[in-house]
Amino acid sequence: MDPAVHDLPPSSKKCGAGVGPHGTTPSLEFHRRHSYPACVFECQLRRARRNCSGTPWEYPAPDGDDGTVLPQHLARRCFEPRMEEPPTHRDCPGCAADCDGTEYAYRVRERSVDVEEWCKKNENR
């Protein structure tokens, strides 16, 4: 990536939101460099902590956290499902795609096919 990209405001890049000089990201608590997966992880962590009123011992807790550690049964029933939910733009508005990556989307559609009928139709092709 061209080093000059760090001098551009995030809104003009439409990628790597919050990336400052040398790749630092002040908006992320646990990661020094911005990446879409890091941003989504931290966003999901905040959402799960807020919804479940605590954090399991194996997840990082932010500075100033009250230290509420969820017992395993609550972690499995509340926290883990929240961490597995796909993020929405509303949940994580500051998470932009990485500037040096390519993102693809695809959709799968299924349709039943009568093989014999299809073969008869396409016999002379």
C-alpha cells in the first residue's frame, strides 16, 4: 500500500476506517493495526459484553471494565451465540473493508431439474 494513503481522511478512502499514521487504530482496544476482521471481532465483543453483562474469562476485557466474569454456563448460553451472530452495518458502523484486499459476494440458488426431461430437450444441441 502506498504510504501516502495514511494521510488521506478515512472518509475519502472508504476503506480501513480509523487508520492513522503507521497503521495504528485508536478506535480499536485490542489490536494495533486496523483490519476488517479485527474491527468486527471487537465490535462483536462489545455487543456480546453489553447483552450478557460480562465477559468469559478467555476473552479480553477493556480497560475500566468492572471485571464481571461470566460463568461457563452463561458464556455458552449468552455470550458465544452473540459472538457467532454476523455483524450488521448498524452494529459495527466503523468497520470498513481493508484497503489492500478484495471482497467478493455470491449467492447460491437451487432449482430442481428433471434430468430425463432436460436430456430430451437438449438432445440435438
